Amino acid sequence: MKRILLTVFALGAALTLSAQTFQCADPYAKALVENDWILGKDKPLRFEVKDIGQKAVELSVKLATDKGEPVGEWKRSVSKDGIVPFTFDLPDGFYRVDATLGKNPLKRFVIGIGDPEKVVSVSDKADDFDAFWKRSLRELAAVDPQYRLTELPEHSNDVRKAYRVDMMSWDGEPISALLMEPVKEGKFPVYVNYLGYNCDPWYEDPSDNPETIKVWLCTRRQGFNRNLAEPADFTTRGLESPETYYYHGAFLDVVRGIDLACSRPKADLARIYAEGGSQGGAFTLIAAALDKRVKAIATFVPFLSDYPDYFQVASWPGNEILAAAKRLGISDEALYRTLSYVDVKNFTDRIHCPVLMGFGLQDDTCPPHTNFAGYNNIPADTDKSWICFPLSGHHVEREPGWNRARDEFFARVSHTR
């Protein structure tokens, strides 16, 4: 497996500057960003301590698992300016760090220890999981998409035209997409973009990426399909059964987005790609798992994976899902059985196309543990790699390094085909 490190974090001047977020309340010390904060016995967590005078001060570091279980406390006496290292011989995984210099606490942060690819999230597929999805895909295929294109002149020019596409999906649900494609004749790669939770498509400058077809898919009740009178309660909608749960239908909408991509006369079917973050990151993994027409994917901070652990590592959406299940009288056993049919980690063993994943180590919405739950179940012989952004939270799309790595990834896989 391959891991991509950001060179900015390997430069000494950048280390100090980038870590200022993690200073003490009184700025005596800061954690240094290095080793992409994936640490080990030979890769310590280091603190830069300065301006404390001659009096010795104690630096204390407490670790807990990402589920909040205390692991231990390590202490060092600091008597002058310098670098204070802490090494940990702990199981592979992600840990919460609380550090205190004297009486001055640092902001809590997360580190990785060991190899994230050894974080195990065991499949909990029901016996009929494969049959359930085979039947669902067959039902989707029986629905005529009835594509209806409406040109959007304000987002079009003589390079590319923009269209709103309305279509039908599983269970007779209307969904839609934003489509942009070149005016000139030819065959072009298609990039299907999957959207974050309750997000809208964004309108790309039609002169940008002139040699590409782009699709921004809006799953049921989201994006162009949003009903403003309805709550955005997608994670709790239809919890009564796997059949009625929102993400059953939404995952089938994901495949309908690939149907749209492949239906375009100018589409190069050897270069159908998918990308997205958060909910869109989950959809991206699902696209590759359910549809072999997808040739490569770039996903970041993927959502909806490893529900049993997810609900212990992060507060949302577990708090809402568990509360809804209680109101509906759904037992824990029945709830987790329903969720297992739409748990991303249970799909990713089907993925065999190239994969790039980005994650933010400080993400408390889709924490790293849940990102690797799906990633680590992708077969080991697959062309897959990940990139860590140590200081980033949930919005990895704001990291220039992600956009650069994604573009280089797609250029590489496109060149090799």
C-alpha cells in the first residue's frame, strides 16, 4: 500500500508555523507537526518548549483511544528551552491527546500510532446482504431513467454547455444532476461528483477543464431535489427496515448517476471516474463497489462507515440515529442489522479500481477511524493510497494539497489506460 506525505510538513520552518493552533493557553509549548502525526516507537510526538526561565516545569501527556478510553499518562521534566519527545508503544490506531505544561493545557488533538491500515473493522454483513443488493440493482435497472435535459445558458459558453438533468430512480423517485460537457465533438473522460450532506452542486466555469464531462449528482431529497418544508433528517429517515432506510435508495441513486454518465454520447467509457467528500466520499466508495463501470475514485473523509464504532467515536449522527430508534421502539439489534445493509465498510471488499483517500486527522465529524474502516476492507492487491492532513478537520477540500494530489492521481490513472 502507498502513503503520500505532504512535503510542506517536512520543512523545519513550516513545522513551527503550522502547529501554532496547538499552543498552550500561555504559549510556552507547541506540538510539532512532523511524520504526518502518524507516530511510532521510532517516530515520536515532539513538543517545542521555550521561554520558561530556569524553573523546571513538568510536561504531561495523557492519551485516550478515539473512543475515549484512557490509555495512560506520560510526564517529562522541562528545565530549559528545547524539544521534548514522547514515544508510545501502543496498538495501531488513533488517539486523543491532552497535554499540559505546568498548569497550562494545550488544545486537545488527535494523533495516529503505528499503521492505520491495521485498524480492523470487521464486516457485519447480514446473510442476505449480497442478495439484497443484487435484487435492488435489478429493480433499479428496471426503472426507465427518462433523462430530461434543460440547458442553463447562464452557466454555458462556446466551450462547454451546462444542463440540469432530471431523471427517475429506484422506487419511482425523481432525482437530478448538473451536467457540463464540451461543445466540440470527441470522446472525453467523465467525472461524477457526489455531494456532501444536504449540499448543492457548484457551477464550474465552463471554460475550465474544457476536455472533460462533469456530473454533479443530487440524490433523492437533496440538492436540486430538496424540499425546503422537510427536515434534512436523512440519517434517521426510514430506520424501520433496510428497504425503507434513506441510504438504501440514495445508494441506488449513486448508480443512476453512473448510468447518466455512461449514457452521454461523448463519454469515454474507459474513463468514468468518481469523487466526493463526506457523504459524497461515502457515495464515491459505493459507486466503485456497486458499479464496475467506475474506473478510479478519489474520496475524502468518507461518511457512513462502521456504525457500531462510529457511534462511540463521534457524537453525530449516532446521537440522532439512536434517539430516533428509541422513539420508534427499534431495538439495538434491529437497528444495527438495518444499518449493516448500508455500512460502507461492508461494500468496499468489492472495489478493484484505483483509489485515493484523503483524511483530516482532527476530523470529529467523520473521524479517521471511520475513514479507514472502509479503506482497509478494499482488497490488498488494489491500487490504493491515502494522504493525511494532520491539522485538518472535516474540510479537506480546502487543502491545496488534496486538490493537487487528486488531480495527479486522476492524471496518472488516465495515462495508464
